[in-house]
Amino acid sequence: MSSQQQDQSTDTSTPASSSPIERASKVNLLGMTQAELEDFFLNIGEKKFRATQILKWVHQLGVVDFAVMTNISKVLREKLAQVAEITPPKVLEQWDSTDGTRKFLICMSGGNAVETVFIPEGGRGTLCVSSQVGCSLDCSFCATGKQGFNRDLSAAEIIGQVWIAAKSFGQFEEGATRKVTNVVLMGMGEPLLNFDNVVASMNLMMHDNCYGISKRRVTLSTSGVVPALDRLGEYTDVCLAISLHAPNDELRNQLVPINKKYPIAMLLASAQRYIDGLPDQRRKITIEYTLIDHVNDRPEHAHELAELLAEVPVKINLIPFNPFSLSNYKKVSNNALRRFQQILIDAGFTTTIRTTRGDDIDAACGQLAGKVNDRTRRSERYKIDMEAFTNASNDTIPVRLIP
Ligand code: SF4
């Protein structure tokens, strides 16, 4: 709190209680960028510098009660309490894995909940953030996709996940031992289908008056919404990850259905343009490849992938598929995983294997499900499909369930 200049510091009044109707009409400042907050203050007849004060209180000190913002006059604090609020989403439940991973189930309006995962590793703390309630894209290996889709998260609900994790680890206090140092937009949802809110929240993650996370430590992962990816470079320069998962269109059409609309060549060309537009030319695209037993884990797939990516500046992250109840895919064998990696390394690619973290609390990649009031009714269809699959005799069991 030392960075905040005090004026009228003797005042410690709590906010006046307000009725639900009054609260509903208040604007939530949590997800507002500096520019949006400046506009807000100008609109209520105040100076723009108040925006900086609010950002620091909320995102550097974790304070959401106007009454204790002691460098803001009592009159303005009371005025703010009448028209605005700072309301992070609520944590419904929290699980801690034996490996230190922490998963939050976070309540969002409309009876929905999303999951957010914090993964510690040495001095690093990576937060995997959700951008939508469910997902409309229905990738065949993904638990979120099976849940169907409800809605986009607001910027407040996205940055609220960072705020909650930071608060949970005492990051807003002096001497915190754990911090959110990295953010990956790889949780529930396709970030580029919620473009404006995702861009605004990434802006807050990186802003010096907020969390100050380097652009090299914020990664947006997309399954390939090409028109939005083509616009991304105009707004941000965060790291880019592509959820590829297949070396050719035929297989990718089955695993990642949006590929039928934006095939691999179109996607890689768009990703290349994004990277080419960054001031730092040494950055690489991360290719995410979930390895599924007997689906995309054969040596010929690895060779085909190496050929496909030969001219693209990439590093490759192999992710062993994590089984979940609505899928009959199986985990890749260790032999197939190592063989696949070696082929890519021999072809000259930096190729890592993502360590499975938090699988005792269902927090591993592809396992996030949350609670989605499914407007697409897709989750019902998958349950019926799985029942048919489970009840089928051996000779009628399909090789895999692909929608
Ligand atoms: S992998 Fe990503 S884009 Fe595909 S269904 Fe899951 S959350 Fe959506």
C-alpha cells in the first residue's frame, strides 16, 4: 500500500448498503481498461488520473471497497459507491492437487461456472484462464466442448480469474511466496470468439498499473478463428499458440471441426502474418498437439507434421490426451509419445512434452468442464452417444466418437 498517496486517510467508512435494484444499475469497474476508466471518470465530471488510482487499488493491492481507497477524497468515494462497484466473481469451490496445482470453480451469472487452474513450477506460476462459459467449437477430444456453450465471459469475469488467483496466493500482500507470473488463455472457450473482452483483459494483465505481466508471458491459444487472428495484431502482441492436433486437413476436420471452415494452410498463413507483425522477430508460434492413442500418434503423423511446419517458426508442445467420462479416446502410450517427440527433434524442432499436472483434481489439459447451462443441448447429445457406445456389443463399437 506504500505506493498509494493518501488524502483524507482518516476516513474508513464502509460503503452504504444498497438494494439489489441499485446494485444492478451500477457499473462494474473491475474489467475496465485504463482508457475506459478515464472515460468513466470524465463522464462523471472527475479527472482522468483517478483511473490510475483505481487500477492500482484493484489490481496491485487487491482492494475492491471504495471506502478504504484512502488517496481518493471521501466525497468522491461516496459518489463512486452510488454509481459503481468493483465486483470480482465468487469462488464456488477450490481444489488443491498433491503437485501444488490449484483449481478454482468460479461462479458466473446465469447459473454457470467456469474453471481456472493455477500451476506452480519453481518460481513460476502459470494461470490457465477461461474466456467463455463452455465452447461452441466442439473439438472431439475436449471436455469443455462436450459441455456445450452458454455465453462469452465479460472482461471483468476474465480478469476476475487473475484477481481471484492472486488474492488466493496472497499476491497483494508483501512477501507473497506465490504469484501469477504467466497467463495462458487455454481454459474453457475459444478466446478469439470473445475478441473484445479477451483483448481488454489481456491489456489489464500486462498493464504496468495492474499485474505488469510481460507480453512474453501471456499466451493466447486459438483453434483457428482465422478472421479474428488476422485482426489480433492490431490490438496486442502477446504470444500465440495454435491448437493444431493433426498434420493434415482430413484428420483435423474430425478433431477440430472449425478446420472445415479455416483449413490448416489458411490458419498457418494467418499465424505467420501475426508473428511477422510483431516487433520482436525472434518469437515463435507454439504448436499444441494433443496425442491420442491410435488417432494421431503414429510415426507417419510425426513425419507429416515435420513436413507441414518446415518453413514456419514454431516450437511444438506435445500434450498426452487426458481421458474424461464423455470420451472414448485413450491416452497415448509412453513409447508412442517418445517416438513422436524424437521424430520432431530429429527434424530440427524444439519439442517439449507437457507434464500432466493436477490430474488428481481433473485440472489437466482438456479436462476443464465447469458448469455450463448448455444452450446448444450438445451435452445431452453426447450423453446419449456415450450410453449407446457403452451399451453396444463389441462388434458394433465405433473406433472413436467423432461428431
Ligand atoms: S479445445 Fe478449445 S476450442 Fe476446442 S472445444 Fe475445447 S475449449 Fe473449445
